[in-house]
Amino acid sequence: MERAKASFLADIRAGFNVLHVDCTVDPHFEGYVPLKIVTKRTVEIIEYIEERRKKESIGKIGYEAGAEKTAGGLTDFRAFEEFLKSLIQELDERNLPRPDFIVGQTGTLIKMQKNVGDFNSDTAQRLAAITRKYGVGFKEHNADFLDDEILKLHPDLGITAANAGPEFSTVEIKTYLKLGDREKEAVKQGRLRSPSNFLSVLRKRALESERWRKWLEKN
């Protein structure tokens, strides 16, 4: 928790004004983190950030709470509403801001450069209806690489926002690769004395981190 708090504090000091607070993953738990603990930790982090931002005269922060892995994955409708209801109750009792969004699973799943999940419009609509009851927006998890036809359905289904990251990272990485090619060409043409070898550094760091493993397909 201390590392998480330090990370979020660094974020708001750097100018981030929306934070995704997801307490559903914990290496010290076998299986899934119980919803009561997820709620408790989410409130604890929001309370800490609110105290720090006021102390440091940082502007208003928006929050989204969710939902990557829990018992039921927060796609079980009863568990989803239980989490949302208890979270809002705890936040209200402490006079803390409610989240702008609750993040939930709609069946999407990212592997490599494609969405290999099975988007479920019924699930999305039902989860969005639950958040709407409490005046909170519903944000879809893993919206990268979805077909345009699916994205067009989002407003009518009540999906108010969607999380995406790897799709943007893919564009960024391809741009770095092109930049590396241009650097090599500049050296060959004598416009640059020597290469920076930044691509070698990036590859080494990326491979050593092993964070890429979660995006690989099983086969």
C-alpha cells in the first residue's frame, strides 16, 4: 500500500488529474482479493491522495475505481453492485469524493496487437445501468483494438468511457522503430557522427522487465 500511495502521489505531483485506483490484484493473496478488502484499500488510497493534494494545494483529482481481477471479476452483477454500493457508502461517510467511473469487464481481452475477447453487449448494458443508479459513469476495461462497429454501440449501451493503453503504446513503439531507422540512415549519410543506440537500450530494458509476457497468446 505504501508503494501504491507513493506512486499515486508522484502522479498528482506530475500533473495527473485522474487516477485509476485498482486494488484487486495482490501477490500476497492466493486467488482473488475479497471485495471487502478491495473496498477498504480503495477508500484508504483516495483518502490519502485527498489529504496530500489539499496539503500541497494541488487541484481537484478525479477517480475511477475498478476492477481487473476479483472473485467474479466484477462482471458478476451482484458483486459489482455490492462493491459500488459499499464503496460509495464508505466514501460518503468520510466526506470523500465519489469516483467519476467504475471500471468493469465487458468480455474484452487484449493479446499482442488485437482484442481476442468476446465483447458482451448485454453485460455492458447491465453494468452501466447499475452505475447509473448511483450517479457514477461506467468505464469499459480493455477497449484497445475493438472494431469500430462495437465502439459505435457504446453510447447507446450506457458506456460513458473506455480504458485503452496498449493500442497507443503500439503506435509509440512503431514510431520509435522508425526513428531508429532514420538515425541509422543519418549516420550512413554522414549527417550524424555516431548512433545513440537508444533502440538497443529500450529492447534490453523491455525484455528484462518481462512485462510483455502478459500480452502473449498461449500458443
